[in-house]
Amino acid sequence: MKHVFSVTSHLTFLIARKTIEKLQLRNDECILLLLRDYTIPPAYDNLYATVSTSYNVDAKKGRVFAGANFAKTCKNIKDFDRSIDPLLCGDDFIWYTSVCSNDICSLMVTKPNCKGFYVTEDGFASYRDFNPQTFVGWRYLFYRVLLKPLWPRIFSAKNHFISSDNPKYLGCIATSTLCFPLHQNDLIVIGSPFETIDLGFVPDALLSIDPLFLFVSDEVVIDLYSRLADIFKGKDYKSIVYKFHPVFLSESNKKHKEKYNKIIHDVWGEYIVELDKSVVLENVLQSYKCDFYTDNSSVAIYGSVTGAKCYTYIPILKKHVSADILKSQYSIPTALREIYRPVITD
């Protein structure tokens, strides 16, 4: 029996490793399907079989489904199968995914040798007390009448974030019982997957550079970071580190990363140090318990467990961002709201 894990980030990689350990799976039976251009830390290069695909799990980027282009969709399905089938060798397998509502999940679930699938924890979305439906209203009718019958390989398991009504659904896997509140009866708890690391120095504060460029102007970012710099001075931090959200790593966002780096160093000077993309923020908080600052990154979920103080700067953003954007992009699941300390603002 093979075990195939969808891996899109450091978090999903570490949860996959912990799951393999908890379920006592053999490393040589495990395959990591790497998505969103993710690469595993070099120390683990030879531990598991890995495969990357040009297709992705995002709604608008790298989809297998090509709409009205029937031939293109058929080609994409064949290309995807050719990328993963050589590692499966025709063996039965279990699929581990962090979400069901994408093309990749259905492609894996509908393979004849897939004997079931688990949904694994992946940040905030896994803590919601509702199970979002992918298609609603007339789109749901279109999905039931046309899309699912015509393209079962792509749409069979796609209508919910967690397709618990699918006959191959086996349950959910999470780090704690706070996760997947609607699926507690079929929940496997694996515990913390994070590790202790050595940066060579002790940071006092860790700043997550979140993708604010999607919602606010450069002027707002400058104002936000200037206010945070004043707060940091008041706390007398000696060592501050920061790391970019993975969305900045794509080639299309390279200019945003360069621009943000300039803003950061204009505000803090050389007083702040960038962490390499391979550094896992949760591991930093596990090791140093330094103060953590973000808008509402899921890193705070795991940092708070280690004893780190986690601060949100959403109170500052409220002056610049509409209520609708705050609700849709910066909402924090009810079960997690107590882990955030709002930064002090005037």
C-alpha cells in the first residue's frame, strides 16, 4: 500500500512527516506530491519519493480543467496521470489532501487504485466551524447536471472543502482537537509536528511579511510598518527577524518582494534580518518563543502553543481597509481568536 501526501508548504510537509511517524508508515511507501512550487528542506531530500507537477491546487492558476477546451482538459488529465503513475507502480494507495475543492484531489480520489483519502490540517481553513460549498445557486445546478457527469475525474470530490459524503472519505488528521470541529468523530490527532532549530542567535521578535499588496497601497504598508517599528522600540527588542509569506516567492511577485524589502529596510535600517525561505516560522517560535507579529497568519496557532506571544496588527489595518475585506480576508476562526493580542495603537 502506497501513501501519497499533497504538500504545498512547510506546514503541510511537517504534518505529512508527523502523520507518517504517528501511523507508523514506511518511508519507502510514502510519496510527496509537491504543489505551488514548493521544495522540501534539503535535509529530507532522500527520505521520501517526491514528484512535482506543473498543475496546481489554486482556483485560477495551473488548473487541469480547461473549460470549453475539451481536448486540452483531456491532455492535462493524461499529463497529470503520467507524472504520478510511475511512482505508484499500479499499487493501491491512500491519498492525503488538505482540501477537496480542487482538481488535484478529485484526480487522485477517482483513480481505481485509490482506496480512500484523509483531509489533513492546513492553517485557518481547517479550524472553521462550517464546511464551505464550492458551487452554490445556479453554479451548483451547472455542476450537478453538466460538470460532474461530463468530467468525473475533476469534479467527483469537489463540491465541499471536506467531501465527507464521498465513499472514499476516511477522516481528518490534525495536530489538536481544536481542528476540524465538524469532523470530531473521525479525527486522528497526531500532536505537534514542529522541531527545535538553531539560528545562531536569539531573536526577540519575528515579523511575518504577509501579502498586504493584494489589498492595500504601498503608503498603507509604510504607515503600518512605521507604527510597528515604534511599538518595537517601546519593547526594547534587540534582535528582530522577518520572513516573507510564500506567495512572494513566485516569479510574478518578485517585484513586490523587492519593493517590500526596500520599505522594510527604509523603516528599520539594518536592525532587522531576513530569514531564508527554508526556515519554518513555527520552528523558530518552538525554539525561541519570541514575540510574533502578523495580520492573522495561521503560524500564530502553533506559536501560541509553545508559549510565544502572538500579536495581530489588524487594528491598524482597520483604518485603511474596508469592512468587507477585513471580513473576507482577515477573519479569524472563533475558536482561535483568543490566541491573538492586538497591537497597541493610538
